[in-house]
Amino acid sequence: MISDYQTAVNNIRSILKQYIIDSKLQSLVVGLSGGIDSALTAALAKPVCDELNIPLYGRSITIETNKPDEIARAKAIGENFVNDFKEVDLTEGFKLLANLVTEEVDTDTESHAYKIRRGNIKARTRMVYLYDLAARYRGMVLSTDNYTELLLGFWTLHGDVGDYGMIQNLWKTEVYAMSHHIVENLDDEKARNALQSCIDAVATDGLGITNSDLEQIQAKSYEEVDQILLKMIYNTDDFKKYENHPVIQRKKGSEYKRNNPYNIPRELITDAPL
């Protein structure tokens, strides 16, 4: 786990700065959900954009199921950590699109499977907006996923994965700890309060699937989730008692997401019959 968060923050910003220069990017784009991941992403990127004199575009894209407190947190982050912030309501567009791309009418609209499918369409609709914005301003979309979510498959394929991940390899507990560190070192009270509110909030995907992310993951805390995944990775002596835990089963059941698209190896196509 990270031992020196200021060094980690400096490293992330330095690497991002060089990537922007090398890629000749003229802007960055981030979707703001009101959650801690997108908030930390904006907080990390803003000083780099200011130094390079390029805009950081932030958009709070609401679709039907976003709650007022989520929208308020996203607005506070947008007002304090991006250069160009707007609130965009894509509910009507989503409804039209969902009707067009759904082959059959669902009768059980309260089922988990139905909510997952609708949630995936929402995530992909948001990403279409963000990528168009990035193309308009010759930039790239920042990813707001973390390592815990990556291992659990807790994200939408072709939906909420951007071009560049500053926190993709941070555990969720590290996301919280890094955010705490930034809050402690911010001079602006409004910025501190905006980021702190995201730290304190109940994590949710805003897609209306469940009341919280941990409810979907079936765990009590992110500390528990990360510790179980670490036991799996390092195959610790006590891992066996966690083999049937929902966290491990979710990780195993989402391998296809981390190997997407799957391409048949050329040698298996061109070599002698199997």
C-alpha cells in the first residue's frame, strides 16, 4: 500500500503532465458523478491543466436515477476543480435510445437483470457525450475507475472507461486515503468541503441498481474488499476461507471484462489442427 501520499500525488501529476505534452493534447475531459473517484481524478488533474494552460472540462451528466445529493456533490467538485463545468440532463435522450436499442419490451422492470442492462446503456450514453466533447476540444477522457473496481468487474464495458487512468491502479482504500491527504493540504475552504463531501458520501454508481456499491459487491466495507483481494493475489495461508466469498466469486465471474476484446491467438489459427 502507498506509504507517502504526497510523493504519489506528485508522481501522478508529473506523469500526466508529460503525457499531455508528448500527445499534444489541448484539453482533458472528466465526467463528474458526485463520487470520490471522479472527484479525486479532477483534483489530481486540475493543477496540471493550470500549469500547461489547457482547460479541464467537467460534466455532471444526469440520467433519470441520479439523486439530488449526488448532483449537488458533482456541482461542488465542478465549481472548484475544473475550468469549464456544466450540468447536462440526458434523461430524455436516454429514454429514446433505450427504446431504440432494446429488442423486446420488458415486463419485470424491477428485476436486477433489467436494472443492470439499463445501467449499462446509461453509462455508455454518458461516455458518448464525453468522447464527443474530447473530440471537439482535441483532448482525452480521463478514466475514473480504481483497481478494486477493475478486479471486481464493477464497471461497464465501453461505458465508464476513459483514455487515461491516474487512479486505475489504486486500491479503493488508497483512493480515500489520497483524497484525505489532498483535503488536508488544500487552502481553499470551499474546495476542501467539496472533496470532503465526496469522501463522506455513500458510494453508489448512480445507475439506480442498488442503494450502494457495497450492496452490489456484498461486502461491509472497502477495507474488507481490498483485504480479501490482497489475500487472493498473494495466496495467503488464510485465503481458503474466502474462496466462496461474493467478492472472489465476482472477481472470477468478470475475467472476460479484463480480457476484452478477446482475440484468438494467431498461432492457434495458422498452426496444425488442434
